[in-house]
Amino acid sequence: MRLGVAALLLLIAAAAAEAALPAPPFDLAVSSTWLREGDTITVRVSPRPTGAAQDRYDLYVLLASSEEAAFLTPEGTWAPQPVAYARAVSTSDPPLVREWPRVWPAGQHALALVAVAPAGDPLDRATWQFRPAIVWLRVTALHPDRGAPVVRAWVLLGAAALAAVGLVWWAGARPASASAP
């Protein structure tokens, strides 16, 4: 819980610092934002018309809501070190559409697209020229916790047992009624 709060505070602080940066030259979209682990979705990176010079950028898709850096590779796997999702992409290029097979990990995540100069470091925020494009995903576990129904059943069974004991006590504690002569 504390770790989640720390990650959220870091995201908020980063968002405030990045608000001064201009909008990104690319949009990030996914075919679905509510998923189950193992689902396949389509990731779409579309150039955004900026009217500026057509520079080239290295694009990185990363899991922005985790404690450690995680980069989505072009093949749809996670890497702990920077791996470019696409290299030397221009805003005049056609949209980049790729499948992300076997979506994971479970949880609510901010997926961020960072555009940096070719060979730039996506982890060095001081070199960012644009704020990241962000998409929120909710990924549910493939096998949800099966302990909850068992606990609920034990609670109901315990409540029924207490009710039965109470009923027996109440019936035994009532004074016997006098019989009519």
C-alpha cells in the first residue's frame, strides 16, 4: 500500500514538472483499457500534426506506474533497461500499429510513450522535449484470488452456528408455561 502511494506521488510530481513541456508529437492508444492477464491488445502510436519541423525521435513505451523501470519491447515483452519501441520515427511517418500479446502484469498501470532525440536516454527527464503521452490500463489477474469465497463461506457458517446456539439457549431459557388444569 505504501509503495503504491509512493509511486502515485512520484507520478503526480513528474506530471507537474512535465506540464511545462509541450504536447508530445505522438499519440498513444490501445485497443482496450480493461483487460485480463494474457489478453492480446493492439498498441497504436500515431503522429500528431504539430506544424513544426519534421524531426526524428526514438520512441519508448514504459510502465510509468511501477517502482522500477519497465520498457515494452517491439515484440510485446517487458525489459528492465531502456529498449526503443521504435527508432528514428518522424511525425510524417504512418501510424505504428503493433500487437501486444499476453498482457501483464495485473493491476492498474499508466502506460507512457516517451519521445526522445535519437540515441537519447529516456530515463533522463532533463533531456525530454515533450511530456509523455499516457494511457491508463486495468489488467485483472488471470486466476483471481479464490480464497475470498472460502472465507465468505466460513463466515456464513460461523454466523449460522452462532444463530443456532442462540436459538437453543433462548428456547432453553424460556420459563416453562404452566399447563391448564
